[in-house]
Amino acid sequence: MAESRIVVVGAGVAGLTTALTLSRNARYNITVAAEHMPGDYDIRYASPWAGANYLPVSEKGSKQAEWDRNTWPELEDLAKNHPEAGLHFQRITSHIHFMFINVDQSLPETEVYVRNQDAGKATAKWFNESLKPDPWFKDMIPNFKQIPQEQLAPGYDSGTSFTSVCINTALYLPWLASQCLKNGVVFQRKIFNHIAEAADAHHSGEKADLVVNCTGLSAGTLGGVEDKEMMPARGQVVLVRNEANVMCSSSGTDDGEDEACYIMQRAAGGGTLLGGSYQKGNWESQFDPNLANRIMKRAVDLCPALTGGKGIEHLSIVRHGVGLRPLREGGARLEKEKINGFWTVHNYGHGGYGYQSSYGCSQVAVKLVEEALAS
């Protein structure tokens, strides 16, 4: 069968995972063309700023839940068998109404905290499925169980625990790119005003047969796409050197409806990410020092082990960060269409679940590529 030339636009986790999945088929000759590449830090390049972890927030029976379900085996395999990818396992404990954490240093944990008073607020809506005592993924994730009431700290109403993974994005994004390179994918820095221009960006110098659009937030302004459902969900984080042997998050805070508290200890010395915020429609690129202080205080209150029971002045800060999650009202867009006579497959708009749905979404995108090329 004849070789097909494909241009993937975008080199965040969606674009790289899609390019890697496509590159496993020798019939595809692939170029990744993007404004930003692994190693870059830019507010509109969301992937480096992510925690990142696997904590499904998708509703039972939804397309997103299927994407999350199909991603877990891939991430589990990477954590088990490919340490160079920058993933490691962490145990998750989920409590209703957070107060504080007692960390068992013998086992890395991840903990999700939910307060009943946060119901209906932005962060609780974001985490909704993961806060339930019986989420859809309970029979898929290892070691899922409900915590007996007598084992909960004072102030907690309920809790669950299970095992998940945390991703060091500074290692994982370059690893994805390296795997693509091994399979013959070519990378080029490009900026497009219209998605149809990408058909002329194939490294062979010939027209591409198909374009895959993984442009994230830029899909809102990119010519030929201009998706009005796209908006930013601003996240602010603090990366610290301190370690707490824990990964945890809460359903909300007393500091604001769109603020959150989460702690993610990245694999392979990647530091600990403290967050955060989920500010829909907020484009502000500069970090807010007052929000940063609240983030650090919440994290230390939630997990005193971060500073050995001392205050935020004992946090060793690597950097402050701000990223814009590519949120799409109605969920991620995965479909194909012809634009200016060329097939385009869309895979964008994943909001805060880009990593945990990455392989499931790329599998759908690959099927759409096959359908388009066969038509």
C-alpha cells in the first residue's frame, strides 16, 4: 500500500502521543510541526506545566471515560517497565472534608480530599467523578478500597484509596519526542495562520495527504478552525524541591471557588508541584504572588511533611508557573473534516485531562486518520 504523508500540528502531550501512535504504522510518513517543542515554557504551551497524574474526572459512560480507560494500561506499562519515561506509581487516598495528612513514609501515596461544602463549585465540578466513593474506574485501578470510618482523621466524612501514577513532564515530553524520532518522525518549528497551511509543511517537500490538528488552546483562533467553544482554564503552580512522599488534591478551598489544593511529587527527582487554580476565561500570564502564597500555605497545612512541620518559608522553590489549560465547552473535539480540500483530523480541547486521556484519544485519532485516508 502507498505511503501516506501526515502532518501533526502541535507538540504537546496530545500531538506527541498521536504522532507516536501513528508512527507505529510504517505506512505513515510523519512530520510534527509546532510553535512550541518539549523543553519550551510558554503560557499557551500547557503540557509542561501539568502535574501530571492519572486521576479520572470523566463521567461514567462518557466518551471521555472511555479515553481515560484506554489510557491507563499504557501509563501503567510505562511506570512498570520504562523508568526512563519519567513515570512512577503512587498510592491514592481520597477523603471527604480535608483536615490534614498523616503520611506513611513506607509507601508513596496520592490522596484526593472532598468537602461537602464545595459541591457545585468550580474545582469540585472539575474533580466530580474522582470524589465519589464508587467511581467508574474503581474496578480498573489497582488497590481501590474505601477507608473504614474509624481510620479517618477527625473531620473526614469518607475516603477511598488506590494506586495511580504521577508523571515528570520534564522527562516525559522529551521521551515521547525521542520515541517518535526512533520511528522516523521529523520535527519542525512552524507557526500557521490557517490549518490548511500545514499541508505544505511536510518534510518531504510534497503536499501532505492529511493534517492532524492538536493545537490545544490555539484552536480557538487558528484559521479554518476558530473554535468558539475554546477557552483557557488558568492554572498557577509552584514547583519545589521538598518531598513529602505523597500525591493529593482537594475538592476546593476556603480561599476562592476557582482555587484548588493539590500536591504531586514527580518521578525521578522532578520536584513536587504545588497547585493551584482553575480560573476559566482568565488569560493572565504573570504569576500572582498572593495566590502563590495561598497555594504554598494550603499545601503545607495539608501536608506538614513537606517542610517537617515548619512554615512556607522552609519550602525550596524551583520556580513559579502559569499555564492555560485548553478547555473546550462540551469536551474535547475528536472528529475529521475536509478543510480546503484536505482531510483534517481534530484532537484538541482536553482541558485538565490531557495526559490521562492521551493514549485513548490518540487511538481514536488514528482510527479517524485511517477512515479519512481510505475514503
